[in-house]
Amino acid sequence: MSSAKHQEQFQHFYNEYQAMVYTLCLGYMKGDKDLAKDLTQEVFIQVWRALPKFRQEASPKTWIYRICVNTCLLHIRNNKKFDAQAIDEQHANMPHQTESRDKYEELYRAIGALNDVDRIIIMLVLDEMKYEEIAAVTGIKEGNLRVKIHRIKQRLNELMNNHG
Amino acid sequence: MDSFESLKSAWKDSKQDVSADMTAIDMQRLAIQNHGKSKKFHLGNVAILTLVCIGISLFFYFVAPMQEIISRLGIVLMVGGLIVRIIIELISHRKADQIEFNVDTKTTALQASKFYAWRKRIHGPVTITIVLLYSLGFYLLTPEFLDHLPKFWVIVMDIGYVGIAVILTLVISTGIKKEMAALREIMDIRSQLE
């Protein structure tokens, strides 16, 4: 891939998918905007590196989702102790400001209670991805995925009913 | 409204609030800079080890050429250990680069777990063996040092090296713990994916 094409494609991907990536990172970081911004940057650094290997075998959206999900999961490997504790403390101390803030808090608290992989899967569901697309991103077989998603939804309902 | 549906609605609303923090050009610049920095960091470690290796070799070749076979064996162990360590650093850098982020998560997690399992092996028995052989090499120089230096300074050097060895052991054991924790966490991810 020529340098000009590399740059052009990167800029196109960034403009097209930045919001999608940030939202996923924000959910993964349980609503912490600073950590989500850092993670978004890390995702696009990986996109830049991987771009010469992009062969259009997967759709650009699936390809970017894969990089985003893998960066989130491996990023947490390095910083898990710090992140989990800091974010949970932040949640505990977060003042209840507005109705809209409360709504997002509930969202991040609920998905934040799930394990890393379940959190990723449910965010892909919330993003209205098809099961086959989620399977292509995560590598989990579709049948298995359906069962998992059903269980995650049940767990989320329990979490929200208990909390509310 | 069903709890999950209310989450879905909150998710949609949260997406409306997103605004780009950086322009595409700024992000591109950051990506290029970061790519360069990461390469420099890895190659920096290799460069330091290479300089130490060259320094030791030149010192024993020009400044203090050793005559005894046992001393020469000591030098071979020290320099050889450093060379093996440099090769390991280069292989490790290459292996880390080979973890693909643009494939499905199961594949990436498998690649990452293989990498950390390899790192665990390297940080464990291999690095410990290198340090032990390097230390043995250092002490093999003692008899010939005694012929040229006052006994007091040779003893100071030998005892001083123990301090260095303790620090090295602590650094290595921290590294092993980190690699093992990373491996455990990757295995945890893999089991969550099943």
C-alpha cells in the first residue's frame, strides 16, 4: 500500500468509525472518559499499524471492531488492577447530577459488573450488530454466542432489578 | 420498559454525545510518532546491552587482556551471556510484533497467550541460567585479578557484585511475576471466550 493511500484510508476510517470506537471504549472503561480517550488512541495506533494488512476479506466495520475489541482486552491485561479499582472508586464517589447522567451511570454500572468478554459482547449487541458479525469479531461460534447473549441479558436484568 | 431495552436506549443516547476529540490528521501524526517511539524503546534496550557487551569485550581485549584459561572462560561466559540476552530481546520484539490485532479475538488471545507463555519460559529458567553463568564468569576472573590488583579491591569488587546480583534477582523475579500474571489473565480471557 502506498503511503498516500495508507494515510487516506486511515483518515477515512478515523472519520467514519471514531465515534463507534470511542463509545465501545467508554463502555469498556465503565464511563471513564479520560481512559476511554487513551484507549481510543491506542485502537487507532493499532489501526495505523495493521492497515497495510487490510485485504477487505472482512468489512471495514468488522475489521475495526476486531482491532478495538482486541486492544481493549489486551490493554486491560497490562493495567487491570489499576483500572478496575480506580473506576469502581470513581463510581462510588460519583455525584448524582442530572437525570441523563444517572441514566448513563446505570448503563455503565450494569455493563461494568460483567466480566471483560461478556461486557464486550453485550456492547456489540447494544450497537445492534448481527450475531454473525459478533461471531466474526470474537471468534465465538454463533450457537454458543446465542446462549451467551441470552445469559448476559438475564444477568443484566437481574443486576438492574436488584439495583433499582 | 424491559431493563435491557432501557439499557439499549441509554446506549443510543450516549452515542449522540460523542464528539471527535482529535482530527484525523492529528490522530495520524500521533500514530506515526507512537510507532516510532515503540520501536526506539525496544531497540534502545538492545543498543544498551550491545554497548555493554562491546565495552566488556574491548576492555578485556585492549586494557586488561587475561592470560589464564580460566579467566578467558570467565570472559566467554560473561560476553556469551550478554549476546544470548541480546538475541532473546530481538526475538521477543519480533514475536510481540507478530500478535495480530486485526483478527478475531479468539485468535488474538491464543497468539497473546503463546507469547506470554514464551516470555514466562524466557524470564524464568533461561534468564536465571544466563545470570548464573554471567556471575560464574565474573568470579572466574578473581584469581587473575588478584595477580594484578590489591587484594582489598578484589574483595570489594566480589562483594559489590553480590549486591548487583541481588538487585538483578529482584528485577528478574518482578518480571516473572508480571509475565505470569499477564499469562493468567489471558488464559482467563480465553476461558471466557469458550
